[in-house]
Amino acid sequence: MTDPTILQLLEKADCRYTLVVETSKRARQLIDGVPPLIDAKDKENMPLSVAIDEVNRGLITYERAPEIDVK
């Protein structure tokens, strides 16, 4: 698979910040030993590349916490 563009990735998130947090948290999981959701033999030493590919394929999603009223 070719590397996705930033515009393609932004279709999977509501903003750039969310995309960065989502991919970096997933990359940290991969570094910590969680197995990848894709065949990542050619990307063994690049957890961020694997995380980006997983997000692009729709395998990694996020859910916003509900907003709370602070009074």
C-alpha cells in the first residue's frame, strides 16, 4: 500500500490534533508490544508507519469523551 496523504488521513479524524494523538498513542502501543492489526513485516522497525496505515485502513478509531459542565 502506498503512503496516505495528510488529506486522506484527515478524513479519518476531525482535526490534525486528533490525528496526531490517535496515531502516536497507537504507535506507543506497538512499541510496548501490542501486535499490529495489519501484516507489517516490511514495517517492523517503524511503529508510527504501522499506526498510520492502521488508521488509514479504518482499523483504529477514536471516541470523544462527552463534554462536562464545569460550574
